[in-house]
Amino acid sequence: MRVVVQRSKQAAVTVDGETVGAIDQGLVLLVGVTHEDNEADIRWMAEKVAGLRIFEDEDGKMNHSVLDVGGAILSVSQFTLYGDCRKGRRPNFMAAARPEQAEALYDAFNAQLRSTGLVVETGKFGAMMDVSFTNWGPVTLIIDSKA
């Protein structure tokens, strides 16, 4: 599982001009799933994201998590995170999980995040989405569940 984490002041995702998910302060997650991912990866990633200390404390140090600051999550599925661009000019997406497997794991990941007490908004799996947000910092991290 691969997640791009971006600290955000506000974010929204629209499908066909309609807002389907929006948050104020929190994290924007671009979520990719590969063939080998399982429930253990989901649990590990959700705990990692929920506890990631990337919000500043009163001294300006990154010591607070999204939970600590009362933030929310905007989670967007993105199979293109597993695009292999090493050969040719067109990415190869063979490492991305098939949609039926990916959707089930993506939904389980969001449910796991919600179980921590976080508000989790989402895009629409498989849809063409427009994602807009203000990257705060900017702070952007890439987390892989398998090293």
C-alpha cells in the first residue's frame, strides 16, 4: 500500500462538478493499493497516518498528529501511484491491484481511519475526480506499507 500524505488547510474533491468530499484543516491522502496488500497493511497504514506527527506545536516543532489537532482526512483512491515509468513513455500499471480488490481494501482503510475517531471524507472510487486543496507548509510525505 502506498499513501501520499499532504498536510492541508482545506481540501475538496468533486465528481462531475459536484462536491463529494470536503474538509477543513487536516490531511489529504492519495491512496494506492497493490496486489499483495492485505488487512495487516490496512491496519498498519491507518495507525501510521493517524499518529503521524506533522502538525506544529506551540514551539513550531512537528509534534502533533491529525488526531491531536482535531483535523480531518480527505482520502482519494489513486491507482496511478503504482505506475511504473522506468521503461518507455507510458506508465505501466500492472503493480496496481485490480479494481474489485483495490476498492475493498480502500474502503477498509477508510473504515480503519474512522475507527480512530477521525472524520474521513472520500472521493468516488474509479471516478474521474478533481481534487483541490491548499498544501500547508508545504508538507508532503510518501508512505509505503512494505519496505
